[in-house]
Amino acid sequence: MVKSTITFGPQHPVFPEPIQFILKVVDEKVVLAEPQIGYVHRGIEKAFELNDPKDNIFLAERICGICPAPHTTAYVRGVESLMGIEAPPRAKYIRTIMNELNRIHSHILWAGLLGDAIGFESYFMQTWNYREKVLDAIEKISGHRVTYAMNAIGGVRRDMTNEQLRGLEKTMDYVESSLENIEDVMKDYTIKKRTQGIGILTEEEARRDGAVGPTARASGISQDLRTSGYDAYGDLKFEPVVVNNCDSYGRFAVRWQELKQSIDLIRQCIVKMPSGEILTKSNNPMNGEAISRVEAPRGELFYYIKGNGSKKLERVKVRTPTFANIIPTVTMLSKGCQVADVSVIVLSMDPCISCTER
Amino acid sequence: MNFQPSILFSILLSIAAPFIGMLILGFDRKITARMQNRVGPPILQPFYDVVKLFGKSELMVKKAQILFALMFVGTLLLSTVLLCFGGDLLVIFFLISTGMIFYTLGAYSVKSGFSFIGGNRELYQMLAYEPIFMLTVFSVGLITKSFRVDQIFGLEVPLVAIIPLPLVSMMIVFLIKMQKSPFDISTAHTEIISGPMIEYSGGYLALLKIAHWYEIFLVIGIMSLFFVVPGNPVLTVVSMAAAGLAIYFVSIIIDNVTARVHWNTMLRLSAAIGITLIVVNVAIVYIVAYIAGGA
Amino acid sequence: MDGESAKITAIALTTLAPLLAGLLCYIAPGRKSRNVLISAGIVSAMAGSVLLFLLLRGSPGHTIRIELGSVAIPGLGAISANEIITIAEITLAAAFIYLAARIKAFYALALSIAQLGAMIWYEFSYAPAHGSEHAVRILIDYWSGTMCLIVSIIGSLIVIYAVKYMEGQHSQNRFFAYFVGFLGAMNAAVFCDSLAAFLLFWEITTLASYMLIKHEQNTESLQNAKRAFQLNVIGGAGISAAIIVLGIACNISSLGEIAALEGAIAPALMLGVILLCFGAIVKSAQVPFQSWLLGAMVAPTPVSALLHSSTMVKLGIYLIIRLSPAFSHFPAVGYMLALIGGFSFVSTAIIAISQNNAKKVLAYSTIGNLGLIIMLAGIHTSLAISAAIILTIFHAISKALLFMGVGVVQHEMHTRDIEDTEGMIAKRPLIATIILMGIVTMIIPPFGVFVGKYMAIQASVAAPWMMILLAVGSAATVVYYVKWFGRLISTDREMERKPEHMSTLFSTPLAALLAGAIGLSFVIVQVVAWFVDPAVASMGYDVVLQAISVEVVTPSGYISSIAIGASMAAVLLAGLMIKLDDSKKTRPYSCGIEFPGELGGMYMHGYAGEDKVNKYVNFAGIALIMIFVAIGIIAMAVGKVM
Amino acid sequence: MGIVEKSRLKSPWILHYDCSSCNGCDIEILACLTPYYDIERFGILSKGNPKHSDVLLVTGGVNHRNKTVLKNLYDQMPAPKVVIAIGACGSTGGIFHNCYNILGGADKIVPVDVYVPGCPPRPEAIIDGVVKALDKLKHLQNGTWKEPETGPIVVETAVGAKPAPAAKYANAAPAPTLNSQPTNKEA
């Protein structure tokens, strides 16, 4: 067998971030995929220890520019539990709205990237066009499109007016109808050809390798942290989206249905939105250890925070969903695929390297 | 009536050929953009791209690349001139495929991963489209009883009336040549960046782009030969242009509603659809001729 | 020297001289004397072939017909040439039986015994009773003359090359005995009109090829030689059967008579032609008999070059083209033959994609090209035969060049693997360039093989369904040659301009063949005028290929190799003028890091691999051959020509 | 202005490299391609291949592992070329300036021509940055300046603090450390 070595990354147009796979290929068949890391490592966990815990919100937000809401939520929830306080109900609802908006924008973004990766350019264009509306909604609520720092320790930074809520409702209507417009893509022959049976991860393997988020849910594992009822999720009605395809198409389908689920959740939040304060102020010392788990768009996000009573935190440890999904991805790749499928498989777990390497 | 294009016309056409290809590409980008709710670049964008590339300095790995790029453009130019002067369709076809061989070799000549895979994919594409292209040219020859382009103008009815199905098969060739999905596998931007062209830069990349213009002119030119209206030069020009545009519009729509497929899917599709359609059509022509002859 | 004796001299120079030189090589005492003998053999073959061709141009009707009557041998009285041939044939058959028994080739043994019995019965009981003639007829027309030129000149160049290649190897005497003798036997077979004589030389080439294939004497080569022997015996048996069928049922004993027949045709003649074609298919290693030629790759490379380019396999082609005029009486046979050839062309082209052994790629390519030629012969229009002849000539040159180039690589780098020759252009530019040029002359216009393919497509208008095979096959051919080319030139730095030493005995034949491949392609108009058209005419076809100034004009198109070649050369020269200084050089792109530098070729094992495809290919091949032979038998049974 | 210079302005092809950004800027660059912003109307294409590109967009601060990658990519771009540092991190290291693995902005490794501040900058600002870079590209010819150097340009953005004046950055821009090949500025 004559093998070629192809370096997929660090700079590659299909991945906006420097993920690197060293592939051994025979013809176009990948026989070995070796992930390489370190291109985005910054040392954020150390920086958490250097800054003021309040400023750390901005740092946590910049662990990942795609899902700042779950990161800050997880961080502030951890710090809140260290301080022994809880955010007021309205703040929790606003957090939930931001988290779900974040999920919508992230999933649409992902769908577009998948379209781009498999050469379906018009799909990429349409989805990202709709995504702009979501970003606009986020901007109207928070003041910024991407890194909006909505969360604060003890609540949220900004309140939502009724006008904003009505605007958000309209945006949701728009996004829902737009998504219906392009729903037929799921039935497209070429899309199915490129995603069905590609990157198979059976339920057994998903459990063994510890897959999280949509990757796990597409393998038939009903695992969604939101069912634990943190923030406002306890008041809302929803079921985790689970499909049994176990392939890239399944992951596509899970995210597609989650988009609708998120729209529904936001509507529920708007209806049930309580009135009251948005911030619990507290100067309690941060002492002890706290674990905080949040369902990010990519899966379970885990923060471990340790305080020693001083002004600064002693240790912040972040385990991101992508980190948990790396081994499942290597499992998928090692089953043999084509060079063309590498990007589809890697994208199907929605990698976020800047999260993972911090 | 045998319509003989004048020499002046042929000369003008062969000079205009790359620009026609360029305009086709320019409109393509514009129309694609409009279909994607975008404004899109100016029509002359491919021209600006190429001129800009000529103004850049070159960074090449080795000289062989330059030779192959030149040979690529050279053969396609030769083939364009032959087409414009009504030469032998088979020679034109072979020169196009020779051009593609040089292009592939240009990719292979550098020891670079993506360039190599691009070269491989170019070969897969060749395996997919060459039989179709060759059979189409052959079926034209079968109907015309000659492979000379000028003989097509002497037919009694347009070719499309007799052999429409090869035209459908040629869509596969056209999509491959236009580097459009579902068959843009060799230059797949998001898989192998730009495949065979990856190690070229500056003026030599511009040469490849110009060769691409020629290629598009050639393929669309050969496809529009099916629409020659015998004995009526004006109608011929109109119908050829209209047909060219229609073919091209269909290709843009296909591009916008499909994802890129794997090379093996492409091979299967081209064998199952491309070759079969031509064979069926030629069989029908023969059966009809047999029945007509028998009766 | 009058005309007649000059002709005899020329024939003797091309046939007897190499045979004799070969025999003497066996007992040559040393290297020097052997080399003298070899030189004498090849010089006489070359001179004789050229002389013969010149004589041919001067002969009435552009044919030389000689009847060898009886020879007076002191003490024995007059012996007819036919008797000599018969005796030689029986001796050879006995040798075959001995050989088959010794190597335990039982099929071959049984076939040889049956063949011997049948031939003895036919020659001694049947033929005399029916007053068959005693003369051995020799017929040399332009087709034989062209073949003789190919065999003598290209074969001789390969012999020169072999002298260097075999230096220092064991049992060279025996090797060169068969090697040089091969040329004589091949020429003789080409000249023979009488079927019996033709069979004799046919079997001699079988024997010689067996001896050459097993030269290395290791298990693999013995095994492959045995396979080659067994299969070729089947082919020989086909020819013998044809002789008997034709002799008994049609009273025909020569090739010329078959081709020239007119009027009502007996079904037996059709069967006879089918059996002859069957023999030729085996000799030309068409599917499903391709395994002997592939196995023959174990032999030293000069042997492969000889068997593949100018001799042995070309004998099958020669025979089929010679018989092709007869197909007009029973087109079904022709088209079936075309199908077998076309199928071989497609299947070997596809399998060749999966091969990384250079010699095997070339072997498959040979089978494919022979298939193409057989397909054209099966189509049997004038244009098809012209294309077949052009392909025969240029394929021989290019294939010899490629084999010898690969041989040099093996001789000096000890590898046949295409992967090992990656980037050879930088390490050994000279030999790499020769292989590259060989590939270029095989696939790229305006070189001869391309012109042949161009005409083949036009010729297939007469049998449109063949075109599907042709289209797929030629696309696959381009694929495997281009990727090989790509492997040779794949480097990340410029060529080193260091002097590269190559023996004169290597470089001379290579240079001659390269010059021939390029030169003849540029003067293809003259090639058509001098060789192709007369050869086609001498076989009784109308001449449709016109050579007008710089263009070769076919009935439905025209091609000007000079114009295409000149424009390409101009572009190439312009390209060579461009300078690329070091400041404009960079490293290959590899996503921002240094490229690890490991590349392996593209082989499509899952789709074209031998293990995947062979069973289907062989099955289809066997089915086709069975149908082919069945056509003849059914025709006999029904009593009607198809 | 000759036709080549004009074409240069009409067709800047960009190469984007994410040094160690948080994805925010990267996604905003991608968003520029989409119908809402549609940079292709200016002839801008994202090429992903340094050998075809004119403009290098760098996001995120440089770290110890990717500094060679950035240098490699920059070296493989044929002149004339410009470099745009996108976002606070790309310009100076931004919020990560005190992280142990961050060397600083892109200008530590390659000469930066345009700084686009913001965290992340809005797509409009990125487009503005590319257009400002074209101004510079106009005067470049195969690696040599035609006009005296104007220094790095800083794009003023709607969001975030008013950026410092250009002159301050011109002096502050440190000499490229890993740069062996003559660059636009030195020539």
C-alpha cells in the first residue's frame, strides 16, 4: 500500500480555526488521522487567576467567540454558587433567552459551514443570511453582535424591555419561516449522499468515548443538560432531540430540530417572563469549590471553580464539549473515509478549537 | 446550402474566444450571486482578476510548472483556433484532453499534498467526462458522416433534433469544466483548496485562468453546434447563442441546488447517465433509420 | 545480381542469418566471438529488411512471390521444401512433447500429442492422397515488408541493448541463441504464405519465448514460463486445427488464398479463419489469455521489450490483419473479434490503473493496444486497417522505448516499482526523460500512436458499438500513463544538472528509438504514403487515407501532425526560454507548515485492482472466446456462413 | 493609474489565518462573504491559499506554536501583499496580552499594514479595513514602494473606544523579529 501524507490544517479554508489533522491517505481513502493541537492555546485558565473575577466574564466570553453565552453562564453560575447567591428569576429568563439565541445562531452557523464544506455554496449563503437576523436580535438586546457579555455575577447586565421582547418574537417568526424555506435541503440527494453513512458513531461507541451534545444525541443517547432545569429551563416544556441515524446526517438532523426547539423555548420564555430585579448584588467572599455545567450548543460545558477567599480565584478549569467529542471524532475518522469526508466528519461534531485549547 | 463562415469571422471569433469565456464566467459569478441574494462582482471581474495576477510577482516551486501551464494554454488556443476555422472535431476534442493532461501534469510536477490530490481528482474527472465527450463527438460524426465542424453546417436538420440526449450528457462535461458542483471535485475549495492550481501564482495562475476561459468557450461552443440551423446563418447565430445561454443557465441552477459529490459517485453518475443516454439516443437513431429503410 | 537472387538474398539475410547466428551463439566460445555473431546477425537482419523493402518497391504489383520447390541434397536426392518443413515440424512437436513431459505441463502434453498425431495423419495420409502441392510459398507484400522492418530494426536495437543488459549474467550463450534466433523466426513467419510453414515458425517463437522467459531459472520464472508455454500450445493447436480444417474442407493451404477468396464461401473456411484468429488471440495475449504475457515479466527486461514491442505478440496481430479481408464474407466473425479486442482494451486499461509495477503497467498497456489493433482488424474497413497498421508501427517503437527505459532503471536502481521512481527527473534526468518521452509518444498528439487512435475512432463509425469500449478504454489509458508521468516528475526542487553516465550500448538504441518515435510522427504523412497505404492496398483494400502535403486526410476528417507538433514545440521552446531565478522560488504549500514530503500514487485498488476485477474480466473473456469459436462450429453445423 | 493597478484594487483576494483567536473575528470575516455584507461585490474572494492571495487577514494573537505558520504563510504570498490585523488580539494581543503563551499582535511576526480594532470588529469595519488596505496596495509594485511610506493605517470603528492616532502606531510597530526576507516596508 502506498500512502500519502496530507496535512489538513492548521490553515485550511474549510475550518475557520487552526485545527490540524495529519492524514495518511491511500488514493483518497483516509487510513490514519492524527489530530495535532497547540495552534490556538493561549493560557486562558491561568489568566483567570490573574484578573478580577468580574473581569473574568469577558475572558470567559472570549474562550469562544461563537458561544459566549454558555461560557459566561457557566462561569457566573459557578461563581454565584461560590458566593452562595442566586440570580433573580427575571435574570434567569434573560440568560435562558440569550443561551437559546446563541444556540440558534451557532446551529445556523454550523449548517452554513457544512454547506460550505460540501460545496453547497448557496446553502451557506442563505443560512448565514438568516443568521444575521439572529445577530441583530442579539445586538438589539445586548448592544453587541458577538461578544455581548450579558451575564453578570448575580444576574444579567441589562434588562429587556417589552418592546425588545416583542421584537424578539417577530425575529423568531422570521427565523422560523426562513428555516422552513430551506428545510427541503435535508431531502436533497447530494446532501444525503455526502452525509448519510459518513462518520458513523454507534450508540455504544458514543457512550464508550464519552460523546456529548448533538453528537451524542444523534447516536440515540438522550442526554441534554437542560433537562436538569438550571436557570429557567425547569419552567419550560421541552424534550431532548434524539435521533438514531448515528451519522453526519443524524447530527445535521438533530441540530435542525434543535433550532425549532430553541425558537419554541424562546417563545415560552417571552410568555412566561417574570418581572422584577435582574441583579443580585453581593460581596460574599469566594471560598471553596464549585462545579457548573451548562448545555452549550455543542454539548455539555463544564466549569470547575475554586476560590480561596481572596479577591482572585485560585483555579478555573474548563472542559469544553469539543474536548469530549475529540475521541468520538477520531473513532469516526479511523473507520476509513475519503479525504472529502474529513471536513464533513470533523464539522459534524461542530469543533470549537479555541474552546478546547483555551 | 453549405454555410461557410468567412475567414475574417473565424479570425475574429478565435480572438474573441477567451473573452467570450471570460464574460461567461463573469455573468456566472453575477447570476450566482443574484441567486444567493447577493449583489455580486462586476461582470468584468474575471478580467480584473487575471490582469491583477499578471501584475503580481511569481512564487513558483519549479520551472516545470511554467512549461506545463504554457502547454496547457497553447493546446487550448490551438484547439480554439481549429474550432473557429471549422476544423476536425476529433482533433479539437483530443487537443482539449491533451490540454487537461498538461494541466494535470503541472499539478503533479510539484511534490505537494493538495496539488497531488488535485491532480488525482483531475484524472478521476477525465475518467468521468472523456468517454462522454468522446462519444458525443462520435455521435455527431455518426450523424454528420464527417468529423469536420464545417460539415455540421451542411446538415438538413439541426443536430439537436436527431441526437438531443448527448446534449444532456454533455451537461456533466460542462459542469465539470465550469468547476461547478456537484462535480467541482478537482478544485474543491473547501477540501483541497484549489487543487491543481494550488502551487501556481501570479502570471502563471493567470495563464491557467485564461486557459479556463478557452475551455469554457470550447465546451459551450461544441455544445451549441447542436443548434446550427442549416441554411440560415442569422438564425444559426441566434439559436447557437440562445442555446449556449440556456445550457449555461441550467448549469448555474444545478450548481446552486447541489452539493459536491465524491469522485466515485461522479464516476457512477457519468457512466450511468452520461454514457447510457448517448447510447440510447444513437440506438434510437439506428432503429428509426432501420424502420424507415425497411418500410 | 539479378532481381530474383537479390530477393532470395534479402530473405535469407532477414531469416536464415539471424537463425544461424543464434545457433552459432550456442556454441560460441567466448564473449567476444558471441558479440561478433550477434552483430553479424542483427546487421544482416537490418540490411536484409531494408534491401527487401527496396526490392518490394521495385517488384511488379509490389509483391514478391517465391515458391520454394525442391532442394537437392547430396546423397538423399531431391527433397521438397514442404517435406523439410514437415520434418522440422515433427521434430519440433516431439521437442514440445518432451518439454511438456519434463515440466509436467499435462494439458500441453496432451495437446501436443494430439496435435502431432493429427499433423502426421494430415501430412502423410490425407494430403498426399489429395494431391497437395509440395512447394512452400513465400509471399511478401508491403504488410510483410513493414512487419519485417519493424522486427528487424526494432528487434536489433533491443538486441544491442540486451548485450549490455545481460553483461555478467549466467548462460548468456543460450540466451542470445534464442534472442537473436527469435528475429529470424519472426521474419520467416511473416514471410510464409503456406500455412504449414507459418505454423513451424509460429511454434519456434513459442519455444524461443518459453526459453527466454525461464531464463532466470527460479521458481517464479519456471512457473510463468510453463504457463506461457501451455497457453501458447493451445494457440498452436488452434492453428494446426485450422490447417487441417482448411485443408480438408476447402483445399486451402495458404494465407493468401483465404484473404483473396471470392464468391460463395464454405462454412468450414469460416471455422478455419476463426481457429486461426483464436491462435492469434492467444499469441497476442488477449483476455482471457493475458496471464502468459503478464507472467513473462519475470524475464530479463530485454526479453519483455522484444516480446512486447516487435515480435511474438505482433505475430498474432500480423495474422489477424492478414486475414482481415476475409471478414467481409462473414462480418459476424469480424465484429466478434472486434468485441474481443475491444474488451481486452477496456479491461486491461482499467486494471493497469491499479498497477504500481512499471513492467506490469506496460504489459497491460501492450495487451490493450493489441486489443485495439485486433478490434480495428475486426472492423475490417480500409480506414480501420490503416489505423491498425499505424498503431502497430508506432506502438512497437514506443513500447520498445518504454521497456528499455524501465529496463535501465531496473538495471541501475534495481526496482520496477513506479513509487520508487518518484521524482526521478531530479536524480536521473536522462533516463527519466526517456521514459517520459516514451509515455508522451504513447498518449499525446501529434505522435503516431495518437494518430492511430484518432483514426481508430473514425474507423469505428463502421461499428459504432465498439466506440463505447474505445471511449472508456482510451480515457483509462490516459489516466494510468499520466499518473505514472506524474510520479516521475514529482519533486519539490529543480533538476540537478549533474552528468549522468549511461553505457553507449544503452544510449544508442534508446536514442535511435526516441528519434524514430518523434521523427516518424512528424513525417507521418510519408509513413502513410510509404508504408500504410501500400500495405492496405496490397491486402486488397481501397486506399482511403490520403497524404496531402502536411495533412493526413481520412474520409471524414483530417489531421496535421506537423502543424500540431510545431505549435506545441514552439510553445515548449518559448517556455524553456523563461528563467525562474531563485528569488521567485518557494516551497510547496502545506497549510502553513513544511510539507512532510510523503506521497503515494493513485491506484484505485478498490475499483480497478486485479483481485477485484480479474474474475469478472476472465469470465467475460472466456465467454467471448467460447462464443467466438461457437460461431464457427454452429456455422459448420448449420452449413451457413454468418 | 495603469490597468494593472486598477485591477489590483478591483480584485483583492484574501487569505485568512486564525492565529489564536476566539473565533469571534473569524466568524465575522466569514460573515463578510455572506449576502448581508457580500464582499464579493468588491471582487474580494476568500482564497485560503497564500500563493493566490493579496491580503492576509490575521486574527488573534500570535503564540509560540503558530508564529512559524504565520511566517510561512506570509512568505508564500507573492508581492505585492498587505497584512491586516483584525481585532484587538490581532493588533496587540488584546485581552490575552498577559497570557503566558501569547507573544502579542501579528506585528510581532509580520509587518502589518492595517489595524482593524474591535472585539470583534464588525464586518463593516473589516470591509473598511480591506478597502483601506487597497489604498496601500495601489502604491505597491512587486514589493517596492512607489510613494513614501505612510505607516500603518488604523480603521476607525463605530464600536469601542476611539483608536489611537496612526502616528503612534507607526512608531510603536516593532521591527519584525522572524523576518528574513525583505518586506514591503524595508524595500
